[in-house]
Amino acid sequence: MQKRSSDHAQGIDISHWQGTINWEQVRAAGKVFAFIKASEGSTVKDKQFLTNVQKATAAGLLVGAYHFSRATSPAGVKIEVDHFLSVVSPVTNDMKLPLVLDIETKEAGSKANIVKTVRAWVEYFKQRTGKYPMIYTFPNFIDTSLDASFGDIKLWYAYYNNDGTPINRGGWKDWEFLQYSSSGKVKGISGDVDMNEYHGSEKELRDKYDPTMVTPPPTEIDGKSPLWKETGRQWLIDELGISEDWKATDVVDIGTLGTILSRAMNNKG
């Protein structure tokens, strides 16, 4: 498998355990994407899921959702998949990243039964959606509970040894996303959060999963205005005669907004 790289797009994964998140600050901290817990087993719905998806998307992050499986046999996967899809259905159009099967516990017992159960899960998911989910798992689970038959499915790999190159496991020779820490610190989130990266740059990530999106720039950090705000400020000065004393970092109060709108309407006429 490939190594991590400083050029790779950075992101996080979260659930309700992270509490209320300031997604604008997360985006300003350079995080490009987020995987958000939607559901678990056949009945559990993450209570923060819809809010997190809507606010993360509004802040400019690419979003995916994951389901924590508790299926004990192939016969039990249908209810889980149906539950997962019902939970994500209100925000399906907001999510550009893959939907994920999180498989990391051994409710299904033996390796043979786990393999059959996971295969049944992904196949039924494909029947419902037309595509496979991505699989989230970790090295020991692959070694003890999966086989090479899943190599055709994208891997979100929990791999915390950052010193070397991950070896190929099961049928996988690369990873799509890598979770490399469970104790990250990100502005806008209280406490620890899982840290992740994509296997390419932010541009490559967006080109692949949301090629039509106009990328919103991150909010300024430490009082420095991003280029888009400086460009807008200059346009207001040049076209509407706004005072050069007005800075892009200034709060737009109602008086300033009224002046801008009034001059814009006059220029239009």
C-alpha cells in the first residue's frame, strides 16, 4: 500500500461523541473532508448526524457517512442496510464522499461467517444503490476476519503506524482514505478527534468526488484576509466608491451594507 504524504488532503471522522462542532473553524484549520457517523446496527441513529452533515457541507467540507455494523449473519444484513439508507436519505444530495460500512467487531463469530456476512452486506447495498460501499477496517481485523475477496472495494484504512509503508493486506493493495490517529486536536472541536487523509491532493479529491463544486475558501486565520475577500474589497472600492479605509476583515454592519446596496442599485440604474 502507499505511504502517507504531506501533499494529501486532510480530514476527520466524527460522531455525536464530539458534541457541538464549529465547522467553520474546522474548515479554517485546513480540513477538507469529514466522515460522519449515521447509524449503528439495525435501530441506532446518531443524534447529531443530520446537523453535522448540513453544517459541515455549508462550511465547504466534502462529507461522507458511515454505518457501524452489528450484523451476526448474512440473514441480518438487509435490515442494517435498509436502516442505514433510511437515515442518510434526507441528506443524500449533500454527501459527495462514499457511504461506508464500518466493520471492526466480530458479532458474526468465525472468519467464514464474517466473510459471508460482510459479502452479503456489500452485495445487498449494491442492489439498493447501484454501487459498493467503502469498507472501514483495521489491520488485525483484515488478517483474522476477512479474505482477499474484498479487494475490489475501496478501503478506508485505520493504520496508526506512520513510520513505514503499510503492507498489502487481504485483497487490498492501496487505500482510498487513511485514519492515522484517534487523538487529534482540531480547532472547533472539543477533545480528541480521529484524523484522516485522502490518497491525493485536495484538488484530486474534489475532482474525483465533486468536480462541479466551486470550492469555498477557508475563513481567514489569525486576522489575515484570504485573497477572495481582498479582491472583493478592491472591487467595492473601484466600482462603488467605498472608502479605502474599509478593510476586508471589518465586520459589515447594517450601515455599511445599506451603503453598498444603495450604490449598487444606483450604478445598476
